[in-house]
Amino acid sequence: MKSLVFLLLFIPFLSAAQVAKKPVVYDVVHLKTGKILFGEILEFNQKDGDLTFRDEYNRMYSLSREMYDYFEEDKVYQKRVKNVDSLVRARKIDELDFHVGLNTLMAGYDQGFIADDYYLQSYSNGMYFYTPICLSLGAGKYVHRQHYIGASVDLKAIGGPITFTQYSAHYRFQYDGMKNNVARYIPISIGVQNSSDIEYFDVTDLTMPPFPTTVRKEFETNVTSLNLGIGHGFSFIGKDLHYFNLEFLLYKGLWAKHSMISNELTLPNLNYQAAGAQLKLSYHF
């Protein structure tokens, strides 16, 4: 009787042990980082070697040929493999991309002021810099993972001149090999900046002969410049193809023009040049 009771109590544990030893079948992808993915290959492109992969926790991966060494199909394991590491997260391949962010600029202008008999001196000599903080909005598209083409607008939030806007077209090249969750890229941009502020000049006061003096005149000045920039950036890859970008860029003005709001018969002789830098933090989705 005791033997029968013991056998009845032992049978559930024996059954559990048999279930635990049931073989598990995986497709296995060996990444170049040394890590391994266990799951199922959903699609394999024989032309370029790209993989679409789903792991045992239903997480999806888009893997280029540069991201893995080799893969094995239908590998049999005696127990389930614990693979909770997120590993290399998927990146956008050819999807649309939208972003919002903040852009801090050092927007530099050189008036190129030339004195004459009437306009004797400018209060803005040489290159001077504004530091507007802008709200950035943009959209673009990825092409074959490594290439991005897009456009953005930066609208002044605080600081800087009276008004400031920037409209830019962008190209980014990712060069990191996609081996981890921090992408590195080279950004190139061409943009148009529009700004307006008050400029001050000393002029001869002709109403006080025979002892001429100077008075200060002010003009609301609008400047439009075309700029070319290049820099470096980092993308911090998150889940569901979302990520943060941190980017630094230097730019140089290719062309600039200005206009002044004034009733004066003659205006100062100016030849504007632009240059500067920007630091951008953006969230992409």
C-alpha cells in the first residue's frame, strides 16, 4: 500500500521531467558581435543576404548581411534556450521617418561694413554670433539602411535675434556596420536661414555746423543666407524602430543677402557673410 501511494505521488514529477526534456527546434543566427539569436527565420533574401527574423519572444529583427556571420536552420536543443537579451535592435530599412527635437545654434554673421562719408561706424564689427534655441520638425526616408534623405524646419523658441527660421535638406550616411544599438553617421545639410534684428550705425550729424558730431541710427535688418554644413552624429536605437539622434554640425555660408526697413535716402554699404555651428537632439519615429 505504501508503495502504491509513493508511485502515485512520484508520477507527476516523472511526467514533468519528461516534458522538460522535450526537444526544441530553433533557427539560429550568429551575429558578428558574438551574440546569438534563437527563433525563426521568416524571410531570407538570397540576392543580398538580408534576413527577417523573429525570436522566441516574438521580437522582430531586420538583419543585413553585414550584421551576421552565418545562420543555421532547424537546430534541435534538448531544452529551451533562455535568450532575454534584446541584442541588436532592428533599424529602419526603407521606411518613412519623422522627428521632433531641439536645435541650439551659434548663428554667425559678418556685416562686411564699409565706412563712407556718411556712415562712419557700425556697432557690429567682424563676426558676431546669435544663440537661438529652436524647435525642430522634420521628415525623411531611409534608402537601403545606410542612407537617409530628408528635410526639416527650425523655428526659434527663445534667444537669438528678433526672428529666426531655418529650412534644411539633409543627407546622412551610417558607417558603423550596424553591430550594436548606437549608430554613427555623417550628416550633410544645405539650408536657408532667415533672421531679422536691429543694427546700429554712427552717422554724421549735418545739423550742427561748424562743429559736426555723430548720432546713432538704427535699422531693422533682414538677412537671408544659404549654408552648407557637415558634422557627425549618433543614433541611439530604441524599440519599434524609434530612436534618438544627437548631432553636431559646422556650416559655412555660400551666399547671403540683406534688406533694411528705412526711410533713409542712402543705406550703409554691407556685404554679409554667414557661418556657425549647431547641436541637435531629436526623437525619431
